[in-house]
Amino acid sequence: MSQTLPPLIDTHAHLDSHQYEGDRQEVIQRALRAGISHMITIGCDLASSRACVKLAEQYETLYAAIGVHPHDAATLDDAALAELEQLAGRCSKVVAIGETGLDYYHQHCPRDVQQEAFRRQIRLARNLGRPVIIHDRDAHEDVIAILQQENASECCGVLHCFSGDSAMAQKCLDLGFYLSFPATITYPKNDLLREVVKQLPTERLLIETDCPYLSPQPLRGKRNEPALLRHTAEEVARIKGLSVVDVSRITNLNAYRLFGIGQVDLSAKIAYRIRNSLYLNITNRCSNACVFCAKFRDFAVKGHQLKLDREPSCEEIKRAIGNPKNYTEVVFCGYGESLLRLDVVREIGRWLHAQGVPVRINTDGLANLVYGRNILPELGEFVDAISVSLNAADAATYQKICRSCFGDAAYQAVKDFIREAAKYIPSVTASVVAMPGIDVEACRRIVEQELKVDFRVRPYNEVG
């Protein structure tokens, strides 16, 4: 596998397809050379499920999913279901049940037959403790209803080759499911699907080829294969404003969490890269306990683990940074309020500033309350930009959402901090998280008319 390409995982391929009969081994080798570290080959009936298990046993980097596609739902009798269970018990490389689901576009089987086969495979997945891989074509409402009725959130899973809108995506997220996207997001007319990708939290995103089908736009009409997965990764990176390295790290972690495959770095990060910025995670303590803060669900940000077992020293932080000139900026922004460690921020910030490296701080704006004095003149000595979380248009809403330890005094303190920051720091931004209950436009008016600094709306449920 090339060392210059970030590894990617193809979570949905049909490598048992007859289209690979003449060169299957070469296809798998091309994938490895292209940096595809692992592939899941997907069963669609008993014969293909057996074939996928055999391939997974033959190739170290292949894993299998077994199931009966809605086109063949009529074949899922008691004997077939029992064989699927036996296959899963026999082979540890069977990582999911599916693909199963509903297809109301082709309707090769009656809807009631599809629905019963779908229900039975969800129950099998729950009993085996495996995730379920779902095919959904023109059947969104019934797919969601059956997932809810069958308590599919207990086994979790993925909507493969997702084709719904943002409302459908949110229903899947509410069930704890992942969404997977093939190269259809590269097709010129698929703006609505690209918008879904844009809005989707990265921690629920997977990528796939669905090969031999759905080749990327430059190769449409030709046979698809796992080596071409990079086209999809590059498009996701473009849509999300990330690098392909970011997409690799994020989707690999997601595949590891859902299917238990691949190798991911689960060590806590002091310094972590997103795009070409380096972020510093120097404390997990915070003055606030914001209701939207993702750390109350998970300490991962863009595939990086940020839960510290202790707060690092200045020397440890410098070692984690390495050569700061490798980055366009260094940002104090971990899963906590960096300014609670003002002495550390000051030492590291001055060290960075002396080397000509731009320094940014993301903060809740409560540091002047913490220290009982104005710290902004000293920050102005080395900080090039500061982003302050305003998050509300009034004190009551702020306290309801941000749950500050300073109570009713917090909101006014944040506004005062923003005003004062503009005197000392070249670039000041007030930010707002676009979550339900926050009047974004009222916040915008306060920032533009009263505070007179830059304004930024941060996506809800998206960190980094």
C-alpha cells in the first residue's frame, strides 16, 4: 500500500460479482496499491453471502456482510435465515447483516414480502450483535418505520448508498445510524445529495463504492472497483471543507466503531491537525457546560481523540507541536477552555509568535471573570485572531444553553470581552451555534451593530 496515500475503507463492495471473474485478484491488489486498507464485500442472497465469506477468509483485508437483498426477499425462508446465522457464527470476519431493506423502485418482490424479510434480518442482527446494512430505494417512510418498530437502534447500522433528503437523514441519525455515500455525490445533477453530505455530522459518515456499480463521474459507464473510492473521498473533502487526510481519519474511525475493522489511533491528542491548521488540546476543563457540546456524547473531533488523562506541560505541548511552521496557524481549541491555563497559553503563544506562526484562540469569553482582571492586553502581545462564543441574544437564553458557572453575569461578561478584544487583537469574531432555540439573526444584529466585530454561524452538531 502506498505510503503517500491516506488509507481508506470501502464499506460496501460486491467483489463476488461475476464482473470480476477474470481479474478479481488484480482488482483487490489495485485497491491495496491505491491505499484502500480494508473492504467489506456484501452478500445479496445465500449464494453471494457464501461467496463473500469465502473471499473474506481468503484475503486478509476483506470482510463480509451476509444477507438477502429485497430483490430476493422471497427466498428468505426459515432454512435460509438459519444458514445466515450459521455463517455468521462460523466466520469471525462476518461484520454485518445485509444488505437487506426495501426497494419500491424495481419491486422484484411484493412489498409485504420485502418488509417481512427486512424485519427478520433486523432481528437476526440484533440477536447476533451485528450492525445491519440497509438498501433503501423509494421506500424511505417504510424503512424508517420498520427500523423504529424493530428497535434497530439496538444493533445500529448504516443506510448504504444513501438517497434521501436532509429530513430523512435526520431520522436515521436519531436512530443512531450511519449514512454511507458512493460516487453518486460526484454526479453533476446530485446537488441535493451533496447538501445532505454538507449538513451531516462527520462522525456518522461512511464512504463506499457499491462496485461494480456507480463509477465516479470521470469513469461513468465503466466498471467500478474499490481502487476508485478516492474520487468519493475527494468529493466529501471538497463538500466539507476538509482534506482527504481528514476524511480518511474520520471515516476510518467510523468504520472501526460500526464494524470493528481497520486500525485507528485512539490515543489522546494534545496537538491535532485539521486541514492545514494545528489545534492544541491543553485542558478538558471549561467554565460552561453547553447543552450542544459534543464532548458530553463523545470526545472525538474529526477522528481525533481529545479526552486527556491529565493536563500536559509546556514541554509536552511543544513536543506535540513539532515544527509549528508546518501549519498555516496554530489554534488553542481543544475540548475545554484553554484560557483556564493562561500561563501555558501565554508561554506557548509567545513561543509560536517568536517564530512568526499565526496564533488563534477559540474561547467562551469568560476569562476576565475567571481572573478578575482584563487579560486581553497580554493576549494582544501574541494572538493574531480570537473567536468568542456568543451563542445567544440575551442573558436568559445564554444561561439556558451555555449553563455557565458564573450564572447571570456570564452573558454580559462575554459581550464586554468581545468589545475589549477588538482593542488589542487584529481579528475578532463572535460565533453562534445554529441550534434550535438560538435566534441567529438577533445575534447577528448584536454583533454587527453593537459589538462591531466579525460574525460567524457555526453548524449545529459539527465540531472542528
